[in-house]
Amino acid sequence: PRNVPKETWGKRGQLHVERHDRLLEVFADIAYGTGSRHRSLQGLVVYFAGAPISWVSSQQPFVTYSTAEAELVSYCEALCAGRATEALICSMLKEPVGQNSLERVIYGDNMAAISMAHGTGNATWRTRHLRVRSSFLKEALDGIAPGGLWRLLHLRGTELVADGLTKPLL
């Protein structure tokens, strides 16, 4: 029995992967340089089987040089959050991490950062730690990192549920 919301492609058909009872999705977004000392604010929302199960809004730990770099940092954080959630889900389902039937997707709205993560962009790396972060993410996207294959897909910012977590509450 499928325990997934009726709109399996999103309420407006915006998702690129059909939701099902074994789908782990992480939505990531940033507000560039709007935090204290010009650090970007990031929001992450984790969905499992079409339902939100966790979220976080935080300031990034360091200043980045561009929106693309800040988004890349948030996609790495999304991967970490997704892997931690996957481990918890596998524990509850009594399945081994890395050898389970979960499908894993990260959604973001910055094509330059997605391109950097896939290694297809012509980025000029200003700092070594961002190149290393990109490699960390690329291994997961290529399926060679422990824990299985992840996909990083573009979703318009207006459709990204994590966007609201980057806005201040008044």
C-alpha cells in the first residue's frame, strides 16, 4: 500500500521525481549574504514518502564569494542531512544503510552550483575548501561514495519549499 500524498508530482506538477513511499527528498535554499557578518542564511527541508519530516534554518559557518558558492555549501549540508535521515529511516525499517531501496534526491534552485557539483561547470575556484566540498558532493552524485546514489536536480526558486526558511519572521 502506498502511503503518499495524492499529488505525487507536487501540487503544480513541479517535481522531477514522482513521489513514492521509498523517496527521500531534501530541498535546499539560501539567502546570500543576509546573515550576520555577511554569512548566508540557509534552509533545508527533508521529505520522506511525500511528507515533510524535518527542517532547519541556519546561518552558514563562513562567508562565501558568490551565490553559487553559498548554494553549493547548502547542497553539501543537504547531503549530510539526507544521509543522517536515511540512516534513521534504515534503522526503523531494519535495512542496511547503503544497501536499501530508497531513492534519494536533492532539489536546489541555482544552476551554477548544480553544475559545479556535477563537475560540468567552468567554475573558477577561489578557495580550495569549496573545490573539496564539490568533490564530496560529486562522489554522492556519481554513486561512488558510501551510502548510495543521490541526484541533485534543479527546481525553480518559486517552487522550492526551503525558500521560506531563509526569510526573517517579523
